[in-house]
Amino acid sequence: MEESPGRILAADAPADRDYPQFNRSVRDGFAVRAADIPGRLRVVGEVRAGQRFDTVLKSGEAVEIMTGAPVPEGADAVVMAEHCMRLDDGSIETTQSGQPGLNIAFAACEARAGSVVLPRGSRVDHAAIGWLATIGTSRVEVYRRPRVAILATGDEIVAVDERPAPQQIRNSNSYSLAAQVRRAGGDPVILPVARDERQATAELIARGLESDLLLLSGGVSAGKYDFVEAALADCGAEFYFDRVLIQPGQPVVFGRARGRFFFGLPGNPASTMVTFELFGRAALELLSGANDAPLPLTLARLTRPLRHKPGLTRFLPALIQFQTAHNGPSACALSCAEITPVDWQGSGDIPSLTRANAFLVADPNQAEYAAGDLIPVLMK
Ligand code: AMP
Ligand code: MG
């Protein structure tokens, strides 16, 4: 169980009994009959968490009760200790009135025995772990993490520990993708960089297709030396799409070969990151056994005006800031996250991406936004 956070459940996790099993007090106080309050009541005993009070409570009586203890039969409300006054003769007096059910979590109100609280396909988070522990599941069945092959392409790409010549760059996409894959619950397998040559690329693609999912970076644009689609075709690929009206990431390719799905992600670092989050992550989550893979979109208010060229949905690196409520929860509810585009030099600008925590999503049919406009945001 302790190893399961982040994994996907391979079996339903039903309640082994009713939760709670008994009518449980949610406060320290006095179990009473609601009809008797406000009033003065005789204290006839005490019930602590882990114990029971076996006598039926009668009208005019109260039982001192602790949080988590079973409410005695006959009582239908719990008055908080803070709302009761002890009198010299040991009885209590309260000015509180209350409906039946006050401060009681009734038996089975959280879950009925046998009902499935966590269905197969749910991702295990700390609350899920809390539930698994509650129902006594010390060993959980989870799906295997998909193996995700990562294949960077490009004659200009050198290894991280190499010193690039002025016209070369280091391979960053394999590592940023591996981090994204790991975050999405996959096991990355980084393959050697493929040169911009059809046969060599096809050979490495064939290796990549031994994993559950293949992610390629680069080589999918219309350049003379972009061989990825041709090399995929050599491996018997069928293509589902090879262009999407977004920027960055327009030439993204999705298909299947030898029974495995693949994505050809454009090589510009921002394109690679965005297209993985938009398409690759969802595919990986579904392959992991997840029931769904919603896109983590939210809305935020622009802190400054924004213009973009319409026609494509644009994902621009931005900094989202959540408001701190200084005036209590009502102010918090009214305020909205704010989003500021970060300055960047285009899809190759990795330093700007490190300063962003989100991408704002500019509508293909809207060229201008004013400061204060709401705009969709994809979390980074
Ligand atoms: P491509 O999609 O192959 O045309 O590449 C577009 C841009 O992304 C080029 O400027 C490449 O140098 C850059 N690029 C491609 N692959 C990588 C990589 N693995 N790491 C960093 N940058 C890359
Ligand atoms: Mg290239």
C-alpha cells in the first residue's frame, strides 16, 4: 500500500463494512435528545472513543461524549461541550437548541458496506491511501507503469556530457520528456539520438516500438532532412493525424505501428513540452489503466493586454499567481488567479520556460485580449 501513491488501481476498493459503523459523535460534548434542548439535563454517564454506552438514554438525560465515540441509543444530537455549563450538582445546562442529527455522523453516511469508493482505474493519492488503510487493504493491486521509449532525432544534437560545436546543441528534449513521462506515471527509456537519416531512424524506431509507447522528438516538419514520418512508414505505421492547428507544436504526428502507439513531437523544446502535455500525457495515462485523462485547464485573469495572430490556438508560457486572501474566505472566493505572459523568444527558448509555471491558451478566433480578461490556462 505504501508504494502505491501515483499508481493506478487495477481493482475496485469497496467498503468492507459501513462507514461509520455506528452513529458517531463528531464533537466533544453531551449526547442528548434534541427535543430536550435548550434545557437542564442530568448527566448519567460518559462514553469515550473506542467504548460504548449500553443504556438507552431517556428524556431529561445527557451522556458526556468524546469525538469519535458511538452516540448512545436514545440520543439523537450532540451538544458541544463549549455550549454547556456544568452546574454544582453535576447536571448541565445549555441554551442551545438543535435538530436531531446535530453533530452526529450517522452509520453508513460515508459509505455502505460493499459500495465501491475507489473504482478500478483511479489514481492513488494520499486520500485514496487513507481509504485503502481504512478498509484494511495492506496490499493493493495496481497496473504496471507503461514503458515509454524516447527517441530524439537531429544531426545537430549532441549528448549532455559533450561539448557542442558552435553549430550544435545538447539533447535536452530526451530529458525533459523523461521528466514529463515520469510525472505522468510512465517509465522512460531513453534511446540513442537518431541521425537525420531514414534507415538509421527506422532502426531506432523499431527498437522504440518494443516499449508500450514511443515518443519521438524532432524531424516531423517539412524540412529536407525531416525523416521521421518516412521512417515510421517504413516500420508499417498508420497515421491518425500529422498536423494540429496549434502553436507551438503544429506538425505533431500520432499513429500506431506494430501494435504500439507513437507520437512524433516537433523538436523545438517548447513544442515538445506542450505537445506531450496536450496529447502524450493523455495517451500515457489511458495506457496506464486510468479511466480518464482530463486536461488540467483553468481560467485566469490577464494582468496585461495580449495580442496574437489568430488562426492557431497558441500556448504561451506564462506565470500564474494565485491570490492570497487577506480578508478571509469570502474575499478568497471572489478573487481569481492572475496570469502574466513571460517574455520569450519563441519555441526554442528554454530559459523562459523555466520561468513559467503555465501556458496561457489564446483562442484562434480572438486576436486581442484586454488586461482583466479571463483566459484559459494549461498548467505546466
Ligand atoms: P526539428 O523539429 O527537428 O525541426 O527541430 C526543431 C528545433 O528543435 C531545432 O532548432 C532543433 O535544434 C531543436 N531540437 C530538436 N531536437 C532537440 C533536442 N533533442 N533537444 C534540444 N533541442 C532540439
Ligand atoms: Mg531536426
